[in-house]
Amino acid sequence: MTRPMEDQAPEPGAEARSHESETMEALLAQQAAQAQKLAGKQVTWVKVIAVTKEAVLVDVGEKREGVVPLADFVVEGESGKAAESRPPTVGQRIPVVLVGARRDGLTMLSHKRARAEIGWDAAVKAYKGKQRVRGQVASAIKGGFLVDVGGVTGFLPASLADMRPVRNPARMLHTGVRCYIIELNETKKQLVLSRKAVLEEEAGKRKVEVLNELRVGEVRIGRVVSLEATGVKIDIGGVEGVVRLSDVAWNIARAPKLERGDKMRVKVLSKPAVAAEGQPASSEPIYLGIKQLTPNPADTLRRKYAPKSTVHGKVVEAGPNGVKLQLDDKTIAFSAPLESDLETGYKPGDSVSAIVLGINASLFELNVSISKYDEIKDRKRLAQYLKAPPPLTLGQLLSPETKGE
């Protein structure tokens, strides 16, 4: 009586042969699919089997080799550096597209075209999904730059290359950039990029972060970004603030000379509120101050020179508009025409005294009166002259010198 088939022991080596057969079938199917893609000039991945001085040899199946020009692996160097070849290593899998066949029977392939097709598919996906793409600036042309985005050449207009005009295009060459694709022409396979959109988006996020932690009255280290007719733009940790001209110096005539790139301390004067959704509640800028880090000279003058006190100085200017005095190295006093005796004929260098009337807070000068000082001086002299003589003492009355009088 024979045992049922399920109870019979498997033939030795049958399982191994079955696995080998499945592996072989999978390999043949893979090679067939690869051959079909190559024949249809579709992107396919192949294994590198050798690298020579001129080409990269790859396995295209059916015991055949394909040739990829070594020039396809040339990469532009960083700014100031020459281009260099970065061929793949043996065993590495690379994407290729069929170009044709050589006379010697070798299959000609292009890695560069394969990268371009893969890059284009990725660009279309990024454009539709409004995602950023990474690229490298390949060259500067009229009106902008050409950027390599995964093998696809995109145009980056100069106006969209930065948040401010690009003053030195050469500095952008061979640098990595992140951009949004703002236009895509599938027929011509052309891309138009905007790096400015990425920078503005990041600046908006940083501004919210800085606004949340910024406190009015605090002092920060900033860097001069630009000098404009209305004020100075200062970068404080990735966010720009504005120093209005009136907040640069107490006396604009003595304002410090600022240059782009200068670092300095600034005081936060005001900031826009942050709305509930995490965005600035208004378009108002962050206002900063430079002069607020030093005492107001007008307050210093008020403490040093009280009204009705007497000051002494030397004439620096004299004329029909009044007399200007230099009291010390930093202090100027002005006596208006009605407060000056212009007939005196003051000359530069003359020593003059005056009475303090008040402070000119806009010019940070003392308002003084030379005439009032002279009037007070004259009244004192007259009072001294009119003062009655003191009565004679008993000693003076009994003095022998007075007997004959």
C-alpha cells in the first residue's frame, strides 16, 4: 500500500531548484522590462561595470554592454573653481536613456538626458504641489541666471533672484539656491524660477518669531542693510527694522557716518502686534533708534545751565543775526539781536558774559542774553554809586584828623 502524495518526502534538491527557477524567472523578467524601456527610450536604471578615461560601461542585459560618455558626469565647480568629473563607482546603479548604437555594436546611452527627464517629472510635480525645488546657479545671462534644477535648466530673473537688487551677479555663480517654480511650459520644457518668493516666505516666518520674542525698550545688535532717504534699514537677527532719520542722532548735523554692513547697537522703539493666527497684525515696520542709546543733550544742558545763571564764553560769530558764543568744546550759546548790543562791535575771540534764558531743544544750544547781563552789571554799578555813605563811627568823630574840618 502506497502512502498518499502529501506524506511522501520531497525529492532532494527540489526546493532549491524551485527557488532558483523563481529567481531566474524574476531576473529574466527584469531584463525584459529593462530592454523594453531602453528600446522605448525611457529612463531605466543600469549597473556600472567599469569606468575608463573616456566612458562609463554599464550592463544592459543579455550579456551586452552600454557606453555612457564620461562628459555626462562633469559637475560645475563652486565659484572660482573649475568644473570636475565625478564618475560613478563600479556596482553603482545609474539612470540612462538609449541614444543609439555604435558601429562596434555597443549601445550608446545618456545619463545627462536621463537626469533631465527625471528632473522634469520632479519639477512638474513640485509645480503642481507648490513645493520648493533645489538647484545650482550655472551661469549669469542678460536679465538673470540659468539654474540647473535636477538636470533641467530653469531661468531665474534677476528681479526674482533676491529680496534686493543683485549688485554682484558673479557671487551667485555655482551656488545652491532654493526656489519656487512660478511658470512651467510643458511643451518647451521651460521653467521660470523665483528665489525671492522663498526668501520672503522665510523672512515672514522669522519676523513672526522675532516679533514674539522682541520687547520694546530692549537693545539689540544690528547690521546696516541699506541707507535710504527716509532712514536706515537695520537687520536684527534676520528681520529688518527701520531707523528713521530723526532717530539716528540727536543733532543730525553731528550724525555718525554709516555704511552698509556696519554693526551697531540699536534700541527697539516699537513693533507691530502679532495676530492670533501668528501673522503681524499690521504692515507697520519695527522701529529702531540709535540716538536713544545716549542721553538727550537738551536734558544735559538743562541740568548744567539753570535759567538766569551767568555763563562766559568766546565769540565765534557776530553779525546782524546775533552773536554766537562757544562756552566749552561741546556747548554753543546764542544771543539774538534783541538780546545783544550789536553796536559794541563784537569780534571772534572776544570774551563775553551772558544770562541764560533757556534751551533750544532742536539745535541743542543755549539761548542767552548779553544785554541782560550788561543791564544787571550796569544796575549794580549804579546801585553802588548811589549807595549812601556809611555813618561816621565814634572813633572817626574823635579822631584828631577830623578836628580841623
